[in-house]
Amino acid sequence: MNQRHHVIILGAGIAGVCCAREFVDRGFKVSLIESGPAAGVQGATAAGMGHIVVNDGDPEVLRLCLRGRELWRERLNEEETDQSYWRSGTLWMAEDDSQMEALKGALGRLQSAGVESELIEGERLFKVEPALARDLVGGLRIPHDGVVYAPKVTANLWNELEQVESYFHTAVVEIGDGWVQLANGSRLAGDAVIVATGISLLDHFTGAAGEWARQFPILPREGHLAITARGTRILGHHVVEAGYQKGAHQVSEEAVACAILPRPTDQLCLGSCRRPGRGGPVDAQLLQRIIDRCERFVPGVSSLPILRTWTGSRAATSDGKPLIGPMPGLKRTWLLGGFEGLGITQAPAAAELLCQRVLGEACILDPGAWDPARMRSAVVGRLHG
């Protein structure tokens, strides 16, 4: 591709906007199509907590998270504002000795990958975070993890891309090989189409591509969140219970865990939960379970005034990894989605990787781990395993 080739991006969430930036930086013509009124106001970008976290659950996931965090730190100021990368750090909390052993294993994996991290045991834990429950046995601190306010950051990134041709309030009804059909009857064609539409990632394909999408669908996972009033930030770190990882890796069950994220606005975002389905009305009973779980780790948090509650949907795949690569069976249409709860962290790295693949450049990360074609191989492997 040369500088005048045309790239069409579907979806103006954080992944789509990061992808637009990659192609704009290389001088390409970029069109962006978004069903909503602006960049960053819909989907997981608008509903998510905003944590930037290095996740050690899988070596490839770790590398993608680490590259994403690196790019966020390069591109945003490290200040305490809602337009920056605020380096709060993550503190994983252990309730008992078995969880502490698990955190020690995580420490080894993180340090082997070059991630700065440290174990905190005994009374030192409460010097780091005085508000924590006193029966916790320790924690794992990752100091360079952080927080971004994804809607504002996405809007700011988009505003910097003045030369992009944007189509807001525009619905797509069909996606083909290098073209998209719009609800208004018009069709746009380009040298590459990149689909970054979250839980609707695979909704508009037909023919053989549509059949593939039906075999390996995106799995929406609903979450509930609450945010406290200003002046209530009693924590400095993003605190997460060690058992969070177990629920995060389940795609078909309901899970509740403590995850409390401090915001630069002097607030706390309380989560989290997962259950199958798209975001709907707030379930008061489920939200109370979340708050009760947070209270177990941070006594007194349940008495803080709640300013707002909401739900949202994470886009998951059956193997828990995003789809970053060509749509199977198509040559000019590419997928960028299925990040589950790590989309904000991984967005810039995933966009960088996809752009490198589209342009035939050397990839900074192994593309095979994320290629959508792996899904069929995984099924065949299970059938013959």
C-alpha cells in the first residue's frame, strides 16, 4: 500500500481510534464509520473502569498488555487528570496463604517478562494502603499500571486526527471483502476494512464469512459498576482481589470480585462482575453483592455515597483472547476486537499490530496468537485431543 490507499474503520471506540491513528501516522486516507454521535461515547470504551493493567494470566496476553501500557505511557502525560495516564499502580490482595503463593508465582512470571513488581507482606501492606482490611495477608504491587478516562482520552485522540473522514450516526448493515453497505443504501469500498465494533464485531458478515462468525461468535459479558461522590478517594492504588482472575477467565458463568479503581477526580469506581449477556438495567441485588465484596477488602467503602451506577458489556471470545487479524475467507477485511476486560489496556498495541499486518510490515508481537484463524484450529485440536 502507498500513501493514497484508503482504509475504512468501523467503530469509534478506543480500539478503532487507536487504529485510525496508526494509519494516519503513516499518511493513509482513513474513513471512520460510527453508529453513535461521537468517538468514545458507546460500548466498553464508555462503560469500562479505565484501568491499564499488566495481566499475567497468559504469556501472550502479558506481552500485549505490556506493549499497550508502554504505548499509553509514551503517548499521554503521567499526571493526575482525566486526560492523562495516571500511574496509580495495581495492588493485588491475598486473603490467605494459598492466594499469597499464587501471587508469588505471578511475581516470578512478571519479573521474567521484565515487569517491575514486588510482594508486600504483613503490616507493610497497611502502610501502603491504610484502608485495607487488617486480616489480609499480603499483596502484589505493580507500580507502573495506571488509569485513563477512556471516553475523554478517545475523544482527544480523535480530535487530533483532523484529516480523517468521519461518518457518525451511521449504521452498517453488511460487510464484505473490502467494502461496507450502509443503512442509507450507499456502499463504501477501500483497500482495507477494519472492524472494531465491540460486541457487534461479527454481526454483519454474510456468506462464508457469516458462517464462520456463527461458529465462533463474540460472547457478550455484562458488568456492573458504581462510582462514588467526589472527595471519597480513600485508596491510592487500583486494588483487586487475587481471586479476580478466576472469574475473568470464565466465559459462561457469573462471577463477582472486588476491584476498586481510584479516579483522578477524587472518586472510587467500584466493581466488578461478569455474567453472560449484554448490558441492561442495573440489577440492584447484583450491584449489592459487588459492594459487599468491596467492603470485605476495604471496610467502610459501602458507606461512601454513590454518585452513579451503570452496566456495560465486554466482548469476549471462547478462548479469552482478542481477534486481531484478517477475517477468515476474506483478503481485505480485518478484525480488531474481543478483548473482554483488557481492551483499554491493549488497544494501542493491538492497533499497532493490526496496522503492521495490513501493511505487511515486521510485527513487534507474534501475530499468530491473535489471528482469528486460530479459532478453527482450536476446535479441531479439542476434537482430536
